[in-house]
Amino acid sequence: MKKYVVRISATAQNDIFEIVDYISEIYKAPRTAEKYLIELYDTIFSLENFAESIAVSDKADILKFGLNARTIVFKKLIIVYTVHSNTVLVKAVISGALIKS
């Protein structure tokens, strides 16, 4: 089975920290934020096992991240990534509500 190296872009890393900070500071739930962060990273790094088994998106809101952009869902978030050879590049982590059907 092919293994992929998962990399997280600076933009996606910023998205993640904004989400976790929001949970911790606005909802005053630092433990929940920490658990959420761990589960989010677990989901992201699970891509090392199956990244190309997800179809390339046909949604314009996703394709702006690259012509071969794909997505997976974590709770109410969309993780947007591209695959280049054996590398997965996570481009963004955004609210699912922002994506048009």
C-alpha cells in the first residue's frame, strides 16, 4: 500500500490555530480545544494511507485551491488538500458552511 508524506501549508496551519483559539477563548473551553486539535491532526495525518482514494473535487469553491484539490470532512470542517507524487499538501481547513453544493 502506498504511503504519503503529509505536509500542512502555513495557510492551513493558521486556519487550524484560529479554530482552536476560537474554541479555547470564545467558548472558554481549552480542554475541548486541545481534544479537537488532536482529533483534527489525527484526521489530517490519516491521509498518509488513502489520500488518492478520494476523488478530485468538482466544486469551484474547492478547485480554487488547485485543479487536483480533494476534501475530507472533520466534524463541521472541510480539509482541503492536493496530492503531488507521494506528498499530500493540506491547503486549507475551512467551515463546511462556506462550500456551496
